[in-house]
Amino acid sequence: MDQVSALAALAALAHPTRLNAFRQLVRHAPEGLPTGALVEASGLTQSTFSTHLAVLAKAGLVIAERHGRRQIQRADIDMLRMLITFLARDCCQGRAELCEPLLADLTSC
């Protein structure tokens, strides 16, 4: 991942509605959720929420699939992994033992 892609992903996640939707999709990975369920959870109108989904999709964080009449939204876990790796790449000045508390936090989730 390059800096431009990382900035786009971080900017997309820098809004409460988009961050909440993305976290919800991550919790439901790999199956994803119908768009209607995400709209209902957000409390927003379909058109307003669709704008937020478009931002997440443009940043590469969400992938939509049509299943009959339903649209299923999925978090792109590979993109999330690349973003986390990009952010942590220079962590602790190459001293991996200093990052162990971070890894412990992730495994206790």
C-alpha cells in the first residue's frame, strides 16, 4: 500500500457513520451484510447512507455484490490488512519486542 491509498482509506474512515459501518462489516466478515441492514443500523435514509458507502467503496474498503434483489456489502479484509501493515511497518524503530503489547491487544479481541 502506498501513502495515497492509505490516506484515502483513513479519510474514508474519518467519519462516524462510515467507521461504524466498516466495523460492523468487519465483524460480519466474510459473509457481509445486506445494505438494508446497514442502513437500518445507521438510522439514516437510504440515499444518505449510500453516499457513505460510495466513499468506503472508492477507498477500496468495501465491496458490493448483488445476490438476486439484495445488495451484500463486504469489508475488504485484504485492504484492511494492508492498511494496518502500512501503519505498523515502521513501528518501534525496527524493535519488534516494543510492539508486542499492540499484538497482545489484537489477539484478545
